[in-house]
Amino acid sequence: MGEEMITADAFRQLDRSDRGGGDVVGFPEVAALEALVDAFAAEMKKKLVRKFLDGYHGWDDPECEVVIRQSLAEHVSRSETRNGQFVDIANLAAMLWNIERGKL
């Protein structure tokens, strides 16, 4: 999968419901959203590789779904935000998303 940028024209062609029903505010906002997702995804990847090298596995195993869900609930329920917590939450959500789409 290439690293394609969403152009303003492509964004305009999306179904209005896919855009939240609104019109394109401007290309700079779309570019800012892409930059946000790219930066966050880079942090997610770094954390996933570190955990893999530490011996964690099972992210794509449906048998691990319950454990992943429990870990996600624990991360979300923490009263204080710690460094990397949102990246952990996103990674756990991505794992569940991946397992779910395998069931379709």
C-alpha cells in the first residue's frame, strides 16, 4: 500500500456521510489531518516493534481477543495519563480492529 495523500478533490468526492456531512473546509486542514495520523502511526509502529522485541505476540490471534480487550479497558480506565498511554490505547484498538475484520 503506497503512501498516497488525500487530495482536496478526492476528499470532495467522498460521500457526504463519510465526511461527517460537511463540505471541505480547505486543503490545509486535510493536510494537517494527514500529518496528525502519520505522526501518530509512526509512534504506534515504534511501540509495536519495541513490544515485539520484548517478546509480546498474539496481536493477530483471535484467541488473544479477550486479553487484548481487558488490557484496553485497563488502559482506558487509568485516572492519570502516562507517557505513551494514548499510543497503547490506539495499538490495542488496532489489534481488535484487525481481529474483527478477520471475522467478516
